Amino acid sequence: KKTVPQVTILDDKKAVGRAVALEIKKQAADAIERRRMFVVAFSGGSLPKIVGPALAEMHKDGELPDTDQWHILFSDERLVSLSSDDSNFKSVKEHVVDPLGIPDKNVVRATVKSELFLDDK
């Protein structure tokens, strides 16, 4: 099945967060129904801060499929310590993983020797 790209213009970041969260909810429900798990990769930047609040609201209202079955990956993690403000892991944990109650064991993070961290240079 070939998909056609679609452009959606929204008013503000909150509307973008809600739209992305609705798509994540749809994909999660489908994946959990078919495979009993949902795998999503987050890129860095502001995405977790934009989509996290909308996902947290849906979770609080009981609208999200079983978040115990969610598995989180990172598509462009920076080589910085996990506690760094530049860490995608830190942002996703703060804005998505913790508010949604996703088990830590379901979060796949990069593991590298600390001497390779860019924020230690």
C-alpha cells in the first residue's frame, strides 16, 4: 500500500503536540492489538516537550492503550551523559516515560563509556 505524503498546518505547538499524540495513540492501539507491543523511536530536539503533555493528558484520562506494552527507542541520541540537558533520553524520560508510567525496562538507551561523552570535554 502506497501512502501519499500529507501536509498539515496547525496554529501552535500545543495543536501540533495534540495531533502527533493522536497519531501515536492510533498507532499504539493498532500495534498492541496485532503484536501485543508498541515500539516508538523519538528524535531529539523539542519533540518530547511538545508531544509529552498531550500524551500525559490522554494517559490521565485513560485514553491511551496499555503503556506497559510501549517500548521506547531513540533515533538520534547525543553522546552526552543521561543527566545532561542536551540528552534526548532525559527529555523523553521527563516528558513521556515517567508521565505515562512506561516501565524503565522498556526504554532502550545508548550505553557508551563516559569518556566519550561530548559534554565532558
